[in-house]
Amino acid sequence: MPDVLPLVEARLGEALGEPDARASVTFLGTDRVEVLRFSGAGPEGDVVRYATLGMSASPMAEPTSMVADPVAGPRAELLLSLRAGRADTDRVLRPLAVLAASPQVEGVVVAPGASLDVGEPLWPGAAFTSVLVAEPGGLVEDLVLEEPMDPVRFLPLFPMTPNEAAWKRVHGAQALQERWLHRGTDLRDPIRRSVPLD
């Protein structure tokens, strides 16, 4: 079986260009996770993108699985896009690495519609402690691997305020995304306020 991570990094480079910074985090009992930063001008102004590298090295396993399959199973990396220069968002690197390590640490499968919470602000002064995992395929296309390995999916993350996260638990991910869309919420704004939820 091929080493997945060089292929993942190449796919990220194809879609986002060369990273201008990277950080490496290792948690006890887990493989190393890197977070890459890609800076550049997007169609709506300067956007900085953060991508994890390492989460897809092993497939994710359902918590109820007695034995994890070392080859087959879902693989993913996380993507976060934020407007540059409005907050100290580079401090999000460690929280992103924590989220990327959660399948190994907690035995969870990260999939679209899920909420991930780090229990503290994602960066200094942030109103967000959690993220909503969105559908892949927009920014970075899935990376197809040799059979029987599943493709690597690049999952966008949308920061959520505590109120939004609580509302999502009751009404669901789709309803929250519709509320954001209806209100014209700029999900890349690192200093945005919670969308009205009444």
C-alpha cells in the first residue's frame, strides 16, 4: 500500500498552491499531525486556508468496531478558510491538530454534519469553540487511492458559536446551514457574531 500523506500533500498543493507555513503536533499515543497554511487572494479578498496533514494516514473506525481495519475505511483531512488580517487566526493550528487527531484519540469517525468541539476558543478572542463539518468536494477534490482503500475526503470546517452549536444539536446541521445562507452569514469572517436564531 502506498504512503498516503505525500499524495495528500500533493493534492493540497494542486488545489491551494505552496504552503507558506506549517506546524507539527504530536499527541501521546498518536501519529504526528501537521497543519499547513496557504495564504493568497481569493475572489472575495485575501483568505488564509489551513489544512491538516496526517489524519488520513489511517482509516477511521467506528467506535463499536472491535478491531480497526488498517486499510479500508473512511479517510479525511480538515480544511478551514478564514479572512486574513482580522484576527490572530494562526493560533488555530493546535486546535485543528487536536480535531484531526480525534479519530485516533477518541475513536470517532469525522463526517459531514458532525460537530467537533475543542472546549476553548479556536484562536485568541474567538467567539467559536467548535466547528461544523461540511460536505467535501468544493475546494479540494477527493483523492482516489488504490483499492481497497477509500478515497481521502477534504472536509471544510465552519466555526460555530456556542449558541449556534446548541441550536444545531436541536435542529440539525442542514437547518443551521440554511439559517446561515438565509442571513448571508460570512462564515470566513473570524470576528463575526452568532447568526440570529430566534
